[in-house]
Amino acid sequence: MTAVSSSIDPWPLLRNSDLGCQRAIRLVVHGRSGGVVPESLIEFHRALQQRRQAPVQLEVLTADSPPVSPEQPSWLVPLLLWPGSHARADVPEIKNRMQREGAEVSLLPFLGSLQWWWTLVAEALQPFAAQGSVLVHHPLSSEEADRFLLELSQRMGLPLLSFDDWSDYQKSHPEAHPLMLALAPNRMTEALSEAGGLPPLLDLALIRQGLIDLLAALP
């Protein structure tokens, strides 16, 4: 699957209720230190806004202040890949805060929990996979995360490795080829670029367009 087509509705259950006009979208992203938003996320936000007939906002977890809630009902969309503290604690608190401000908001599952997303990632990474390829992920530490990673490794058909373990792994596996699972540039993608790692996922045209199509299809 490369994109959301007219024959495939990625949000069938959301269309069972009368939502009226198109809702606003608030994208929750991690960002870099000081609330800096990588250019790839800015371009993604701009492209999605051009496809929607309602506002598309960015809420950056590392920023000091959030955007003002839109007047119309909105979807809260966590662009987070992992079931860590941001997805489990920060995002629900964002929803609660918006509701305290009087906003009508519906929270969607975090991006990494969607099977559609990993199907898209697997397709986009397939041309780059080679002997010794290993998927490198953000460090996680919980039983829930361990189960998530095990299922993901089986689904992707490649071993998964925490970034914290990459240096030692590379010493014992000099032929290893890292495929970094990160949406946008961060310190990990920059470090792995020196080892021949791929750019962040949003820099891959197939993933970028597929995610735009997915979110543009929201009611």
C-alpha cells in the first residue's frame, strides 16, 4: 500500500457518525530542544494544510506554550511512533487541557499503533534493506514497550535495536546497516548518518505522501 486511495477508507468507523463540516487537526510532535521544529515537519504541516478545509495545528512537546485551540471541533493526532511516556501521559494531558479550555477534541491513537503506518514503512524501507540491516529505535523501558517492539520486529521481519545499544552492537557486527525509525531529524538520526543510516522517515517520499493522504482523509 502506497497511499490512501478512493477505494480504501482508512477511517471507516469515524464516518459512522455525523460530524458535519471537516474538523481541525492538531498534530502532536516531539520537536527538538527549545521547541525547534525540523524543516521536514514544517513542510509536512504545510502540505497537509493545503489538503484540508479546516485548520491544521502543530503542538510541539518541547515548546513553552501550545497553540490556541481552534473554534471548531478537532482531532488530536499524536505523530509519535512509540508507546512511551509522551503517548501514555503527555498526549492525554493535552486533550484534558484543551477540554478545560472549552475545546471539543477527539483523541486518535498514536501513529505507531496503526498497522497501516508500519505497512507503509515496511514498503518504503524494503529497497534499502540488505544483509545485516537492523531497525534502530528510540530507547524504551517498559514491559508494554518490550511487547510492542517484539511484535513490530516480527511484523517487519528485521531485528530491532535500541539506539543506546547501537555502538556496542556495531563493534560486534561491523557489517550492520542501521535503518533508523525516527519521523524527523534528531540526535539519533544525525549520529547514525555517520554509519550510513537512512534519513528520517518523513524524508522518504513514499512515507511522506502516504501519511499526508492518511490524515487528509480524516472527516
